Amino acid sequence: MKFAIPLAEGKLTAHFGHCQEFALVDVEDNAIKNKETLVPPPHEPGVLPRWLKEQGANVIIAGGMGARALDLFTQNNIKVIVGASALTPEELVQQYLDNSLQTGANVCDH
């Protein structure tokens, strides 16, 4: 399983489409095995869902996301969790694995 998390200054950012970088976190046997940080391509409608699918992402943890991006991820069988707090990628993934991830409203600034 691979998680993708939009980052600003090392923590989750609510600005999904305009983030500085993404953390890609690999999980095997319910444990974090690897994390890499990648700079996404320039933001244009539809680019990030396709790019994250190419990176092998299965789950997106985000603060907020527009309806079009949500639909595109759903069409690509990528699970999206919105309303997460500004924590580190490791904290967010571990909370997901422990079933303790706290989420709220879709924080989308669109």
C-alpha cells in the first residue's frame, strides 16, 4: 500500500493542488517501510491524479480537495481521506494504520 500526502514545510497542507511536495509512504505488513518526497508537476486540472497513480499511490490523505480531483481519484480506484490535520506523513499514516486518524470537513479553498 502506498500513501500520498501533500506537504508544506514537512507537514500536511490543506492546499492539495498547490503543495510544494508530496510524501509517498510505502506500507507493508501494517508498518511503514519507506518514505520519499517528490516535487509534483505544475498544477493543472487532472494532472495530479494521473501523476499520483503513476507513482503507485493507493491512498491519499489530504486536508481538502476539489470535487473534480476527488472524482478523478475515485475513477482510478484511489482512496481519498480528507479533513486530516497538519501532521507529519509518518504520524498520519501510523494513525491510519491504527484506525485512530482524526478527520473533519473537506478543507478546500476553492
